Amino acid sequence: MRFGKFNRFVAQFTRQGVAASDFKRNFQAAPLLPNLLQKHGQAGSESAGSNFFNALALFSAGASGFLSCATIAYADEAEHGLDSPSYPWPHKGILNSYDHASIRRGHQVYQQVCASCHSMSLISYRDLVGVAYTEEETKAMAAEIEVVDGPNDEGEMFSRPGKLSDRFPQPYANEQAARFANGGAYPPDLSLITKARHNGQNYVFALLTGYRDPPAGVTIRDGLHYNPYFPGGAIAMPKMLNDGAIEYEDGTPATEAQMGKDIVSFLSWAAEPEMEERKLMGFKWILVLSLALLQAGYYRRLRWSVLKSRKLVLDVVN
């Protein structure tokens, strides 16, 4: 706003193509212009004035653009949310794997806190076998839900207990029902949420633990909650993670940060369940290629060096 009038003046001045003679009349008090007129003469006055005006216009536009970067950055921050801090996730390293105890606790957080609003339509119960639960535990968990299946021999749909091949149940029948139950907001599916958001793991953790009271001058309308990490700062989802909100099966203290870490570990696994196999396969290939490189170096240095260093002398006289 400080440089808006000046920028509009420079743009209008440039579009109208002000002559150098008019520039000289309007700015006779400038100390540089008489020196240019004396040095180059009357013939070069218009060229010098035009060059000076172009330089001034470029400098003013660049300065105003540079000084307005802070305002643009602030507006971008308000629109897209604060940058999420970087957290040391245990599975982030090249040779690190998931914390499977944390994945199990994260699934418990999802079931008791998140599943009432958010779906995970790409995850089946069988995916949990060997990752967080045994096969018997997973079968018992799947049998607790009812799945509409069919048609049967009579052409009718029927309900049956869940099986390992069934997906996680949907909290709502359709998107319209979800929006109606959440005041117009549509809870996103969490199957790929850590991949669908920029800096996904850090963003989800910062969002879940970043609820604050709105600062002075910021008004949040009824039904929304202030969270600086959410784009726009106003989010329909209330604060869901509170100390002691659930009771872990293994006795781990259910603090807000612990629950946030566990649910992010679970969602990271859900978005990339093949990560451990991919890292293991990459390590195997690196090992095999390293052995091949050593073998190639051996043949290049020890076996072929004798042949490549021979000197052949031809006696053309005899």
C-alpha cells in the first residue's frame, strides 16, 4: 500500500511516453541533468534524459518490488499457513524402518479418535497382519464390523461379519452426508494424507498439535477453530488430541505429542506400506553393485594392466 501510488504513477508515466524535454522541464532542480546537458550538448540532452528516466523507472520498480516482498510473504503465509517444523521421525533415515509399536498405537488412535469422521478407503484389514497385529487379532477385529454383501441366491443383499479382505468401514454413506454432519466441511480420506500434503508428516503433526487461541485482531467465526498451520488459519475440525484422551494397550502415557506421533506413524505407513521392502531392496542392490565394482576394478588394475602396459617394438630392418 505504501508504494501503490508510486508504482501507478511510474506505470502511467511510462505508458504515456513522456518526452525527454518534458522530463527536463519538470525536474530542472535535479543536479545531474545540467551536467549531462553541458557534457553532451543540446543534441544529446534528450538521449541523456531518456536514459536517466529509464534507469529511474527500473530502479523504482525494483525497489518497490523488493520492499513489497515482506507484504507478499505475509499474505502467502496467511493464505497457505505456517511452514511446519521438521521433526526427527524414526523411519526417516535411509536404513531405518517403521516403529511398529507406534503404528499399532496409531491405529488405536485412529479407531477411537479419527474414524468417526475420516475414512481410510484404501486400507484393508489384511494389510495390518504382520505390521501391527497378528492374523488372529486382525480377524477378530474385522469380525466386529458388519458388511453389506450380496446378492445371495435369492437376489437379495445381506449383512455378514467382516473379513480380512474387507476395507476399513466408511463413517458416512456419501459426501453429502459427510458435509451435512460437519457443517459443510468434508473430512478428507486419510489413506494418502501424508503424501497428498506438502511436507506431509510434519504438516499433519503440526496441524494436530498446533491449535492456539486466535491472536489479537483475528476473528474466527462460530463453528471454526484457529490453527496457524491450516491454510487460512480457520479449520472446522476441533482439537481432537488431548492428554489422556485414550488409554493405550501397552501402557504408554497418552500425551498429546505421543498420540500425534503415533497417528502420524500409522498414516505414514498407510501411505507407503512398501517403504521397508523398498529400502531393503535398495540396500541389496547397492551391495551387489559394490561387489561388481570391486571385481571390475580388480580385472582392470591387476589382470589387464599387464597387457595394456606392454610395449611392442617392431624391427623393420631385419
